Amino acid sequence: MEFIVEIWLRGDNHATSTTIAPVAREPRAWTDADVVAVLEGMLRTLERAKHPETAADRPIALRGFSWIVSPFEAGGVVIALELTLGAVVAGPFDVPERELTAAITRVMAAQRAATSAVH
């Protein structure tokens, strides 16, 4: 599935758009793994906008950013991520806001649990 991503880098006065396709399923059928892939795709797109030489498979950690799922005026919802580097917004997606919010909350909590374990 392809979707539009809007990118705003801190210090720039304009936004850029691109299309990414990190998952095959439609949003209403996303698994937690799909949600992770979407978030990672958004973060990679933001990173490559600032640093084009960045490897496409660079490891991504789902932490250190703010996120929100918001209604889109023309229908559906968007995912917005904000980092010190800038912001990235993806969508709109045809899925209930509460379902996507719950899925992102779940994957973010799993990521925190996995990275905070002491070995």
C-alpha cells in the first residue's frame, strides 16, 4: 500500500512530499508488525530528507519522538511524528482513530519493554 508522507525539516520554510509503501495491507487490516513498519518508514523518510546518504536499512528505534493520530478534514486519519530533526505526517488512512491510536500505543510500549530490559 502506498501513501503520502509530508516532511518538514527544522530550519526549512517549506515542506516536501513523497510516497512510501512499507506495508502491503490496507490500514484496517494492519498487524502490529505493519504498524512498526509504517512508523519506521516514516522515520527513515524524515532521516533521508535531512541526510540523503543514510543507508535505507539503518536500524530504527521507536523512541525519542512525539506522535499523534488525528482526524483528517477530508476523511480518515493521519499519523504525525515530531522529532528534534523535524516532523513527518502520513496518510490519510481509512481506519478508526481509536484503533490506530491503540495499535501505535501497543507497539511503542512493546518497543520500550524490549529496549529497557537489563541483561
